[in-house]
Amino acid sequence: MRIREPRIDRGFHVINYCILALFALSVVYPLVYVVSSSLSSAEAISTGAVKLFPVGFNVDAYQTIFAAPPLLRGMANSIFYAVAGAVIGTVLTVLCAYPLSRPDLPGRRWLTFFVLIPTLFSAGIIPNYIVVQQLGLLNTVWAIVLPGAMAVFNVIITRTFYQLNIPGELLEAAKIDGASDAQFFLRVALPLSKPIIAVNLLFYAVGQWNGWFSAMLYLTDQNLYPLQLVLREVLTLASVSPTDMGSMSAAEFARRQDLFDKLRYALIVVAMIPPLIAYPFVQRHFVKGALIGSLK
């Protein structure tokens, strides 16, 4: 027989679902509006006719994006930064977190405190710039990937994951069989680390994909600009140059200005697509790894 829930519990669930639905709506609606605006006519955007569905459907903005070399180059650069940053950051994080999770590591407390120092204070923008300059990384792809390659927050989550999921009995059994620490890490600990590796890959990839401030500091070569920096310039500086106004008609001027307005929405959509595509493939591992790694 089905047990009937008390009335107060049913009322709580109804209120809870209503609140969660409002939160979901507040997140989903801006995304739907941006997508609809990118597919609508410029006149519909300027008059506020776009509410939920596209008005005056067209794909002019997307045709402009995929026909513009700087935008395509920025997307390719962002993909490289995201992949390289995710791989390098995950490797460094795992190599740092696993030894810190071992209770037999000499000076483990002091090493952990040393790792946590960047969370207490930072050197600042100018010292970081000088370091990057002295290392000869300015105007190179490594100026984006290497300075922030490892995040302390990810190290702590990964260390906690190893502490909770790699019992000491496994290590003792491996040592009895003659395995070294390196063999135990490669053959036992690493295969059990798929969830936390997926978490780190997603964290680092999304961080690199959304990053633009480091590129603005360390890059002057526009061929190395990531997509987010190109998007920032379009969002903040999108307008027709005054030097070009005298060489075009009023109709051409209005058309180009309207196209700039549409490009803002289209670029936001294009920038959202890769994370949305990647997340479903790591969702299962991501939820498990993030939950277990943050229990302590």
C-alpha cells in the first residue's frame, strides 16, 4: 500500500518546486532571449519586439561571424587555450594533490600550508606581469596557459577525493605485492580518479574558455586573442568607426550599426556552445567527483 505523505510535507514540496521553478526560469529565460535576439531582425531588437521567440528570422549575424577571420581565429585560439589549460592544469593538480593526501608524506602539513598561501594573498598584477615578461612569455600562447595553470581550490578538492576514496588498505596490499609508490599511483590510484579528473578538466577548460583578462594583459598580437577578448571588444566597442562614416551612405551606416547590435547576441551564443556540448559528456563524473571531493 502507498503511504500517504502528511499535508505539511506536500505543502513543503509544492513551495520548494515553485521556488526552484522560478530560479530555473530566471536562468533559462535570458539564454532563450539571447538566442532569439541573435536570430531576429535588427528592427525587432531595437523596438523590443523580441520576447521569447525570434521575430523576423534570419542568420545574418552568424554568417558574419563564420565569414570573419578574426572571430574564427579567436574561436580556434580559445579552443587551444581551453584544451591545453585543461590538460596541463589537471596533470599538475593530480600530481600535487595525490602526495598531499598521503598521511606518510614527510612535512605534509607545511607543504599543504605552502600550497594554500595563494589563497591568503596575491602578489598583484604588476609583479605577475614582470614575471611573465622576464620569462619571455609575452605575446605567446603560454602566457595564457602557464601563469594560472594550477588552481589551489582544485588541489584541495582533488586531495580530499583521494583521502576519501583511496583507502590505506589498498596501498598496504599493493606494497605486499611489491608495488612501488609510482606503480600504485599509476595502476591503482589513477584509474580510480576518473570522476575527479573529469571535474578538473571541466573546471580548467571552462575557466580558460571564459578568460579574457590575462589575454588583455599579456597579448598585443591580435592573432593570439581568444574569443572572449574579441567578444569583449565587440560588446564594449561595437560601433562604426568615425573615419568610415564619410565613405558610406546613411543606409549602409544604419545597416552596419544594426549588424553590430545583432553580433553581440550571436557572439554570446557562439561562446556558450562549446561548454554546453562538453558538459553532458562529463556530467556523471562531474557530479560524483565534485560531491565526494568537497565533503571535507
